[in-house]
Amino acid sequence: MKFNDFIHDGQVRRSGNDKNLAEALIRQTMEDMDFFDGLEVNDKSSRKLVSNYYDFLRSVLEAMTALDGYKVYSHEAFYYYLKEKEEEVISLKFDRFRKLRNGINYYGKNVSSTEAKEIIKDIKNTMEYLINKYFLGGMRE
């Protein structure tokens, strides 16, 4: 499967390059993360926190696709989008986070606080890499 398959299936729509949307998504994500960073990770909060940090990463990917002129309606499509950007390691990480989040949200999977702390750290590092590469170091006009 390829990213273009999601376009043909209607799960990704072509749109104009939307720098304003991308900047707003990044700004809002950073503000939300600032709030969530102040919350304690424990066995009661770990599931919700992991799910929300996944959403923060997905927002960064939505910002990237907005810059490239796409609106993505399928989380799975982001995996192929990253592969086409030659971000193989990041695509695999994202897919692992996506499956974990789906397990939490749809199948009642629990996540220990220890595991949640590791996942959140990995998600934050992934986001930092993407933001530095595609926005701070490579913001397109």
C-alpha cells in the first residue's frame, strides 16, 4: 500500500498548502502539551495520557500534511505519508503508537505508569525531531 492509495480511496484529500493551519496546529499542540506535562503519570492516568500524547503527535503530522496540501482522514495514512518522506524509523514508531492508542481506546488495554512514561518520552522525542526538521529547520513558504 502507498500514500496515494489513501487519496484514491478518499481517506486523504488534496487541498491547498495551508501554512496558517499548520502553524495553528503546532501552536495549539505545544500549548496543550504544556498543560499535560504538568500532570502526574500514575496507574490511573497512564492510559489517558498516552492516548492524548498520541493525539499531539498526530497533530504534528496533520500540520506537516497541511503544508504539503493534504487533509488526512485516516490515521493509518500517516504511516505511509512518513514512509514517502523517507522517515522509515518515524513511520514505524508512529504505527506502534497508533496501535497502542487503538488498543487503549477500543479494546480496553491498560498501560502501566512505567510503560506510559517511556511511551510519552518517545512520543515527545519523535515530535521534537519532526518539528525541528519540518518546521523550525525547514518551514516552507
